[in-house]
Amino acid sequence: MSRAMDRAGVVKTYDRWAPVYDLVFGQVFEKARKSAIAACEAIGGRVLEVGIGTGISLPYYTERCRIVGVDISAAMLEVARQRVTDLRMTNVERLAIMDVQNLEFANGSFDVVTAQYVVNTVPDPEAALDEFMRVLRPGGELIVVNRVGADKGARLKAEKLIEPIVERLGWRSDFPWARFENWMRANGNVTLAERKPLPPLGHFALLRFRKEPAGAQTNRSLVTAA
């Protein structure tokens, strides 16, 4: 774990972001956010959105999905709760403060888990991914929008150079695809259904991981959309 990515530091950082998060990141990440929610809607049912933040994605859900949202920042959740009230959303079951590396839900509680711009912001990304899969039912999907860093070359050098700066903003810039591959390899019931580059500039990706039923044969071939 890098020096800046500790739990207290993450909470402090996102509490500071709460008043301006929508203004700063709303337009920039809107297309990616809509892509993630569309993937959730394709499955429907009970959806856990981890790192729900200010609830900026909530207006994109329909009644097809019943939403539970968790975040580590009380300030962010305060904005999300006000959004639910203002929009009179009846399909939001619960918003709660929770550590995404230690979710307070039973195994197989959700049809879909979605994590948008979360995996590279937590102290132990692989532990978080394991938790997401634990609370997902067999046959369900984990839908991730995340920074996918370079594996080599000038871009990788640049990411390492700016790492100390972006960590203080609350995330990692150096997060290569190999980390997801290694995590999948360590879990016998996870397959990749889709990997699609997203704006801005393709530095982020929509990743759909499927939780296979116990005993199912897994196919780990990587799927990349054009």
C-alpha cells in the first residue's frame, strides 16, 4: 500500500471533494457513468453501488433496479441523501457509510455490483474486488469503471512520475491491467465479459466481470470492444 492510500486519508480527501465533486467531475465522466448504469440496467434487480459518493449516478437508474449505495465519506453521502429526497426516488433501498473492503452484507446479496472510479482509490484494491464478488450472486456481474494504466513505455513513466501528486487527490494513476488479470487468475469463478475503453481519451475502461456458478468451467479469454 502506498503512503497516501490509507483509510483515514481517503475519508479526509473525499469529505473535501463533496461540495464540488459534481461540478468538477460531472460532465467529464458523464458518458462513462451512463455506460456503467446501462450495463446495470441490462441485468436489473438488486444493485449495490460501492463508492456511490454524491449519488451523481442515481438519476440514470430506472425502477428496473433497486439500489443500495455505500461510501466511506459521510459528507458525500449527505449530498446523495438530499438527491434521493429531491428526486423522490423510491427505488433506493439504503445509503450507508461502509468500508468497501469490509462490506456488511451476506454472501450473494446482489444481482449486480458496480464500482465507478473506486478500485484505484482504496488501500487494497484486490481485497475490495474480492468483497464485491463475495456479495454478488452466482451468475451476477461486477461492473467496474476504472483507470487502466500503461504496462510499459513513456506513459507508464509519466504515471509513476505524477503518482505522489494524484494520490493526494485521492487516487492512483499507475494501475495497470495486469492487476486485474492477476486478480482474476487468483479467483476460479470470475470471467471477463467485456472490456471497453471509455472517455476521456480511453484512459478509463468499462469492465464487466461475471461470477460463475460453483463448478462452472471458466473461460478467461479477454474480451475487448472496439
